[in-house]
Amino acid sequence: MAKKEDRQYFWMKCSRCGKVTRRPRIKNKKNTPDKMELNKYCPTCHQVTVFKESKVGK
């Protein structure tokens, strides 16, 4: 059975306006040690922008 210690919670932050999304994400620290970047729609900017990983939760 997999260990839960490898999983890490984080939030995504818009690189243009700086707003943080409400939904937390989970990633595996061993497989992806670098910060994640995703193209997502930002409701504040009203366009698709690059979202970068921000502070760690829990």
C-alpha cells in the first residue's frame, strides 16, 4: 500500500493578477520535485494564463 507521506497539498496562483485559486491540488513530491505550472482560465483576468504553484497547505 502506498504511503501518504509522499503527497503534498498546494494552491495555484495566477502569474498575471496574483489571485490564488480556491481549490487545493495534490502532487507527489518524489515524482515532481519542481514547482508546477499549468495553463488555466482565470476568472479575474477573463483569459487563460499560466498558474504557478504557491504556498503549501496543511
